[in-house]
Amino acid sequence: MVESFRVEVDEALARRFRRKAMELYGYRKGSLKKAFEVAMSKFVEPVRVDWKPLMGVLKQLSEKDSVAVQHTAWSDELDSHRH
């Protein structure tokens, strides 16, 4: 089964999409369809998140109250602008 879409997009974006589709899939019938299918597939593809790096940070933060966390964040931000 085939589904059809009729959408309105920014003209400049459409030109860039069409140009890229032709570069990748050739100047022939079906190149826009192929590019659109690839773009849609990537858009709906589930994103896998590696939470391991974040878990260490969360563990450290869980030992502080919200005021201490905010103080640390602002101190780090100020330090990054001083260098």
C-alpha cells in the first residue's frame, strides 16, 4: 500500500532538498520519493540514549539539595567565562 502526502514547505528548503535528492539518487524519476522515504525513516527511527554517563552526574547531584546544585552550576558557568 502507498500513502501520498501533499505538503507546503519553504521554497528555499524545497530547492535544497530537491538538489540534494538529485545529487544522491540521480536526475531521474523516483529520486525525490527515495529521498523523502529516507528522511521519513530517519525521523521516526527510535533514538537510543546511553544513560550511563549521565548516571554518575545524577548520583553526585542527588547528594546535594537544589540550592547547592544551582550554586555549583552558576559557579561553573562563571568560571568558564573567566578563562
